Amino acid sequence: NLSDEEKHQRTSQFMEITHSNDQNQAEQMLEWHNWAVDRAVNAFIIGDLTEPASYSRNLSNQRSLNINRTVDTNSESIEIDGRFNSRIIQRGNGPSAFSTIIGFPFWIIGKTISFMLRPISYFLIGGSVPKDCECAAESFILQFESAICKKNQNIFVPKFLRMSYKQAISKCFNEKKFLMVYLHSPLHEDTPSFCSVLSSQGMNDFLSNCEMIEIWGGSVWHGEAYSASISLKANRFPQTVLLLCNSPNQVQVMERFDGNVSLDAIIERSNIALAQFQVQMENARRVQREREQTRQLLNEQDAEYRAALEADRLVQQQKEREILIEKRAKEEEQRKAEEEITKQKERENYKKNRLAYLEENVGEEPRLGAGTTRIRLQLPSGAKLDRKFLKEETLESVAEFLELYLLRINSEIQRFGFSTNYPKRNF
């Protein structure tokens, strides 16, 4: 029984020797090999990533792997988390006795091998590690094109999706398409031959004519493609898997192509898988169409409802505007009436006060005598008015007399002037 500290030290040692960044995988490999660093490193280097037959554990403590196996055609449904770091436990034959015996020397020379592989790996993947999943996809496509074009100019590079693995799954789920995943292993001896198959005229015609398939590729030297190889249980490279995307986070393995498979086998087995899952895909598409129609109907109903609300709002706004205009008109009318009443009262008060003033100032008509003169006034109506005035009185006295006369008869004349017939003069 090892302490947690000893397990941590051996995990760090394993990761340093193998140049691995996956701590979960390191712990799993060590656990499978009873925490023996030499045997775990040996198994990792020779590519034996399966659980040894001799290894056993309590099923009640087994971690949830989010793998659901369907009944149909040995297909596999795999849950994919947001980081693509789920570990898939694979059962198979354990390492042979010979590999166990030679494990200890590998442990000794492990550091040397890791330092030797480091510059080679950097050279193969372009000298740097992609900063994210999308950059890794772009980097793989460029490497694939470069490697194939060096050997043959008349090639047809598959239209790999230039996006992350998770984005490719989400795209195929939304568009109800199948996803073909190619896991590229640069150092495998069958990789060049299989790349020629992928870039052949026949493969190009197959993918071009089959609009239901999208293809995504990645190098297992990159983190996301490596995690995808673990989650898809890739035991042999090059590895190609045809997937049915049940959700943005779940895929179902329809067909698997291990190693250097011929073009005819890929096309034949793909067509069989497509035909077998066609009903399921059509059902998914039907459900999606129904959802889109329902969503469109809801959007149209919502638009009509909002249009009706807007129309009602405009009608109500127009009514309120009309009511406001009518109210303001009434208020203006009432204000003018009040102003007119006020002005009328002011005119009446002025007339009353002016009449009293004039009656007091004008006085009685003087008697005819040497100190008086008679003046005849002719009004615009033609009426004539005679009155005697004292010689010392001015024209203002005549005006006051005439104003008094007009006020007494309630005449509308408010302004007037004086003029003589001969000689013609205006006053």
C-alpha cells in the first residue's frame, strides 16, 4: 500500500519519462500495473493502453465513465464533457511476459528517450504547440496538405472542418449530419498509405456526393485529438470513426475503421452504416423540422400579438391625443370667455368711471351771450349736435362734450376727430 505522496511522486515520474500531460491517464496506467513505473512506462511506449487481464478492482468503486452502449449493431454512445478529458476503460489482453521482463531497462533509458522524442515531436507538429483547439485543427490541415503534396501533386485533400472537435459535433448535431473523424498518428507506419486513401479521387467523390457526412481530422500529438482518441477507444492507428451526433455532448459510434483500410471497404461499410442509421437520422430531422415549425409558428404568433398590441397602443394613443386636444380646446375657449368677461367688466367700469368724470367736468351748457359761441357737430350718421361753449374753453372741452354724448347714447364710436368744411382743417 502506497501513500498518496508516493503515488504522486510515481505519477510525476511517469509523466516526466513519457512526456505526457494527462495526469488522469498516468494515474490509470500506474494503477493498472500496480504502481510499477517501469511496467507502466513500457506499456505506454509500446502502445498497449488497455487494461491488463490480471488487473481487477471493486466494481462498486468504479468511476462513472458516461458510456452508454446501445443494443443496435454493437454501436457505442459516448458522453463527451466540456474538456474532452473523460477516460475510457478498455478491456483487452495484458502485456506479455516478455514485455514485462524488458520493462525495467525502458525505465532506465526513459529520460533519454523522452529528450530524444521532444525535438522530433516539435519538428513533426510544426515546432510549437497550438494555443487552442481551433488552431490545432488548422495546424493539422496544413500538415496534412503539406505532407501529401510532397508525394503527389494530383491529390484531393478532404474538406476537413476547420474547427474544434466539440464544435464539429455541435455543427453536425444542429445540421443533422454524420461526422467522420480521422485520428492522425504521424509516426505510425500505415499512416502514409491511409492518407493516400483519404486524398484519393474516389474518397473525394464519395464525400462530395454524400452531403450527409462532414469530416474532421486531428493529430493525436495535439491535446484535443488525443483526448478524442481516448474517448472513442482508438486501439489502432490510423483510426477513422463514423459518428452519429445525438446531442452537442454525445456521439454514437456507427462504424469504425482500424488501421489502413482500403477505399472500397470504407465506402461499402459507410454506406451500410448510413443506410442502417438513416431512419434514426430522418426521425431526428423530422423532430427538428417540427421544432423549427413550432418555433416559427410561435414567433409568428408572437409577432402578430405584438403587432396587435402595437395597434391597440396606437389607437389608445390617438384617443388620448384627441381627448387631450379637445380638453385643451375647451380650456382655451373657457379662457377666452373668461378674458372676454373680464374685458367687458373692465370696459363697463371704465365707461362708468369716465361717464361720471365727464358729467362732473362738462357741466351745464352756458347761456347765450357775448362770452359764448355756438358749435354744430355733425356725426358720421348724419345727425347734428348743437351746443354753446364759453370763448375761453378749448377744443378739449368740445371733445369731452362729444364723448359724454356718445357714452350716454351707448355709441360704439370710441375714437373720433374734428374737421371744418371751409376752410378745410383737421384737428
